[in-house]
Amino acid sequence: MKKFNLKTRALIPALVLIVTLGSCSKDKNPDQDKPKTKKDLIVRAWIQTDLIASVGGLSQSVFDDEIEACAQDNIFTLNSDGTFVLTENTVKCSANDIVTTGTWQLVENDTKVIIDPADEDPQTLTIEELTETSFKGSLVDNSTGMEIKLVGVYQPK
């Protein structure tokens, strides 16, 4: 009977480990290569970073003028079940953390999103840009007698 020496005994587990690890391959996640849908991109928490008004070919940021300082860091969370919640962030306007809730839905071949707050009239935003790092939604306001295009600019929280 042949005896194994110490070197041979140490070599066998190392070979088993190498063969085992070498036979493993990373499983490819089928969702990994699938392009993200507009819903995949829009469902997340957003913070508004700008509001741009355009009238007669001129555009200007009106974020500081039109959005109260305490609302400029609010978190707008769009949930996958079609609900949303707008919450206070660091700078508070009131003692309540939740500002408003409601529903949302993508419409017109995912080119527009309807935001329907529980306590206000719904608004339809045209999706100007939607990526992993940016959401720009616009609407046209005719309430002043002039056509003013407002573009809200958001980034993920």
C-alpha cells in the first residue's frame, strides 16, 4: 500500500477547490440586458432641482421665485403600484412630514404622466427627458392669458 506524504495530502484539496471553482460560471441575469421601461426609470424618489419657464422663445429659471424655500427640497416618490407621496425633507414648511399623496400613471404611449393629488386637480406632464439620473416634465399654463411652458427638473434622491 502506497502512503501519501504531506505534500500530496495538501495538493489534493487544492486541486479539488480549483476544479470546483473552475466549473462554476456566473449565471447571466436575463433582466440585466433588458432595456429599462419608462416605468422602471420613473419609479423612485425624486427631488426637484429647477423650474424653467418659457414664454415667447425666452426661458428662465423661476425655481427660487415660484417654489417656496421650504418646498425646494421636498421628496416626490413615485411608487410602482401607481401611488405617490410628496414628503418634507430637511427644510420644513409645516410640522407634517407628508405634504400630499395621490396616484400617477403613464399615458399616451408613455410620453406623458398624469399626477393626481388627493387634494388637488390632476396635472398631465409631458415627459421631456427620463433617464436614470434625470426627469424633466413639462406642462403649458394658460391661466395668465399667455402661454407659459413650465419644465420641472428632477434628480433622484
